[in-house]
Amino acid sequence: MKIAVTGKGGVGKTTFSAILARLYANEGKNVLAVDADPDANLGLALGFDKRILDQIVPIAHLKKLVNERTGASEENMGKFFKINPKVDDIPDMYAKKYNGVKLLTLGTVESGGAGCVCPENVLIKRIISHLVLYSDDVVIMDMEAGIEHLGRGTASSVDSFVVVIEPGSRSIQTYEKVKKLAVDLGVDKIKVVANKVRDAEDEAFVEANVPSEDLLGMIHYNTDLIEADRQGKSPFDFSSQAIQEVDLIKNKIDHDLLKV
């Protein structure tokens, strides 16, 4: 099962991704959490020790590795490089494991727009394709905010996009854009998780704007999650309420995507 978690900035993508990954790990599944957000903090949300996180360099920033695998160099930059570099060994070489979850931090290409074709982006895209097509792990990708990654087609082979939204019009607009672009990429399962839901009015807003077949569930506003973030801890270790709500969402994912 391969899921790309997306949505606009600040909606709680990383919190949801981390709790979901920990739940699958607790079941004994092999779980690979992929941090594809330039503001990489999935490791902290998973509960990784800060000393381990300080040692992690995103794959996109490992210039020697990028050049070795793609054949790029300063001399031929912008001219020739491999578009199908060897990547099958990279997850095992660079992923770190903690709390039963392996973490692979990809980073992002900071120069270039949605159509960027450069060695770093080619390597990242190949890694994701390998994880989606050939890995036996449960793969949960915490994508960058917005829809840039859809323009690059980075996650086009996933089983589903899960769009995390807040009860607001801007989040709904992002969901609708993601749905359109994902369908263009051939991903027809676009699901929604509503986060920071405060009351019945928020619930009604979400239900009025998201088709019932797309809505996986809701995570209610929770001060425990705020406290976990303040302390730099995993929300999984702070909030039984959030765990219960995400577990219900996970069960629906299993039913809708895996048909178990």
C-alpha cells in the first residue's frame, strides 16, 4: 500500500502521516515513511531522537551521490545525464529506523519549477517510482505543501493521494485541484482527511464540500497535538484521541484501498 499525503501548508499532513505510519508499524508491518517536504520534520513527528535527525542529509542534497548515479557533473550539467539511474539500494543505505518506522528524507529541488528536469529531481522521481512499484513496505509519503509535486509527476504511481484539509474554502480548493491533477496522472483514488475539526458546524462544512466516497474521516481539534509539537515529540505518544481517530481512518484505508 503506497499513499502520498498532500494538502496546503499547515493543515497537519505531517501529523497525520506520522500517526498513520506508527499505527502500521505497531501491527508489525514494514513501514517506510518518506519525507518529501522541503521543510522536513516528519522524523520529529515520528518520535526520532534529535541526534539521529541531525545526522540526516536529504538525498537531493547529496551531490556526490546524485552525480554518481546520474552521471552528471559540472562539465556536462544541463546537457547529458542518466534518466534511469540505479536507486534500488538507496532506501536501505540512507533510511533511518526508529519506533519501528524507517524514515527516508528526500528533500526537494529548490531551483526550477514544476517542469524541472535536473539530476536531483530525476533521482528523487526514480526513488519514489522504485518504492511504489517494487517495495514490499507500506510506503507513506509526506509530500510538500501545495500541488507542485503533481506538476512534476513525482508521485504518479501511488495507490492513492490522501489530501489533508481544514474546514475552510482554501483547503477545499486545494483538494479540488489535487483531484483534477491526480486524475490527469492516472491516480483515480483521491481521498480526504479533515483535520482541526472543532464542532458540528465544521463537520457539516466538510460533509457538504467533500463527496462521502472521498472522505476517509475527521481528526478533531486537539490541544494534546499542540503540546506534542511544543515539546518536539511524536503526536503518537501524546494523544490517545488522535490515535483512535487516525486508526478509524486507517481501517477505512485498508477497506477502500486494500479491500481487506
